[in-house]
Amino acid sequence: MQIIFQLLGSILLSAGIAAFLVPVIVRTVRKLKLIDQPNIRSSNVKPIPTLGGLAIYFGFLFATVVCSFGYELPELIYIITASTLMLFIGLKDDLVTLSPVKKIVGQVIAASILIFLAKIRFTNLHGLFGFAEIGLFPSVLITGFVIVLLINAINLMDGIDGLAAGLITYAAALFGSWFYISGHIGHAVISFSLVGALIGFFYYNVYGKANKIFMGDTGSLFIGTVISAILIIFNELNIDQSRPFAVESVPAISFGILAYPLIDTIRVMAIRMLQHKSPFSADKNHLHHRLLTLGFSHRSATYTIIVLNILFVIAVFALHHLGVLRLMAYIFISGGILFMIPAYFIHKRKLIHKNDPVQQLLLPGSTDEIFRNRRHNLKKRKLRNTVDL
């Protein structure tokens, strides 16, 4: 019972601190006129205060430090260090806008802190592509790639009210529940402290009126870093399959839990590169943008995606016996099909023009158009270079 009270305390404490800080941050942001102005990537039409990530950060930090007392967590100080670094990078980006290159450099540094100082890295692929234990060099490369990918996926997912906070709340609760039942209470405290902080923020982000706020890059980069560390620890603690409550096919299970942000990010970046654009360029091609195009409200789109993600994760757990490679293939194929359904209805209802510069659907038939546009752009570039010569 003491452990349960401790975990509930981490949730309530972090949620209470975050909820208390949001109105304070809103008043300060409005006073300093640090308001998020709608742009090409935004789904909001009114200026909204940002920097809500600060409330999430302080709620998480305070609850984690207080409620993890008595547990050996040598990696905790480095998780806090790496996530604090990303918090400040996100803060600067929210205030003055950073280039994608500078943000990537910051993410690589944060990943390096987790890998080399916290010793949080993948050491075993659990049979994925036939690999089990891996050496230091591939371990560093794979871990760094996953951390940077996941941080960016959470950042790009934060496009409508409650989506990033809702999905990461669910993911952190799943990881935290497994840590609890398997006896890793310190890691459960970290996970549930994140859950509570996000709940405290979620209310104002989705239902707030006078104190409505966005998490901004300040929040998305921070929670992306923390959930990356939690995911890697979850994978590492499941290497020994003889231990109670060990999870089979754990890389695929982990990917399935965070399937929405990961698949959506990979899909959107692929479309941008096919169109000869930067993978970090602004557009409205994410799934949540497509649902808004179909007439969903922010809340209905958020809850639709969260419910579908919960059902998807249940299916992934039910199919864990398939093995890590086949389960990963199932996730990509079924996830890809689900992502195409809104695009099909948008195309059928003619809700979008083919020449729209910020929404391209990549439907059957539109792929050829993308490649035609690529060839046309290459010809224009060659002609321009010839004229310059």
C-alpha cells in the first residue's frame, strides 16, 4: 500500500503543481506579449499563450525528486539534465525561433547525455532482423537515432489541442504500470510523475478558456526526451525473458505504443522529401490536420486519435506471439492503412485541391504527380543554372 500511495502521490503532486503554474504562466506570457501567432503549420486561428511546457517541467521535476526518494536511480540526474537542456532549447525556439539544424544539434547533445552519462542505450535488439546483443558502436547509433526521431515525432505531433499531452499521458501510464508490476518502482515514479504533469496541463490546453495555453516546443521537446529515456529503459529491463511479467517482442510493443507519432512523422517526412522539400518544412499533412479538414473539432480529433491508438496498442499486445519482426511489419502495414483512410475521404469529397502547397495526400495516382513535379522542378533548376552561366 505504501508503494501505491507513493505512486498516486507522484501523480497528484505533479498534476497539482502543473495546474497551479499554468494560470501564473498565462498571466506572465500575456504581460510580456509572448503569444503564439497562427502560421502555416498552426491549426489554431486565435493567438494563444505558449510556454505551457514550463508547468509540465516543474510539476514533473518536483514530483520525481520528492517521490523517488529512497530508490537507487543513478540515471535520474542525467535524465533531468538532458530534458532540461531540451526545455531551454524549446524555450528559445518558442521565443525567437531556432533553425532545424540548431535544434537537431541540441537533440544530439541531449541524446549523448543519456547514452554516455546515464548509460541509457539499447544493448539488445531482442531478435529484430536476427540481432540480439549488439556492440557499443551500433548501440550508440541506434539509440541516438531513436531518441532524435522520437523527440521530433512528439514535437511534430503537437498540432492540435491535447493530442501530444493525451497520447504521451497514455504511453507513460502504460510504461509506468509495467514498471510497477515488475518491481521497478523508481522508474514507475518517473513515468507517473510525467503522467500527472501532463494531466495538469491537459485540462487547460483542451478545456481552458481564460487560461488556455499551448505547451510549445518548450514542452514537446522536454516530454520527447523523457519518454525516450523511459522507452529505452523499458526495452532494456525486458532483455531477461525469464523474469516475471517480461514482455515478448518488446521493440515492436514499444513502437506500437508510440505508433501514431512515429508512423505519422516518418510518413510526412517521406512525402516532403518526395516533393523535394526539407523534411522539416511546414505543411498540414499530419493525420490530425486531415481530420480537421474532414470537419472534426480539435477535441473530437484528439479523442478519436487517442481511442484508435488505445485499440491499436491492445491489438499489438494481443499479437505479441508473432515475433518482433512480423509484429513490426504488422504495425507498419496496418498503421499505414489507417493513416490513408482520412486521405481517401478527403479525396473523395474533393475537400482539397491538388495544387495546395501545404496539403498533399500521397494517394494512389497522386504519387505520379509528385514525381512529375520533381522532374519539373529539376528542369527549372537546370534551366536557371544554365541562364546564370
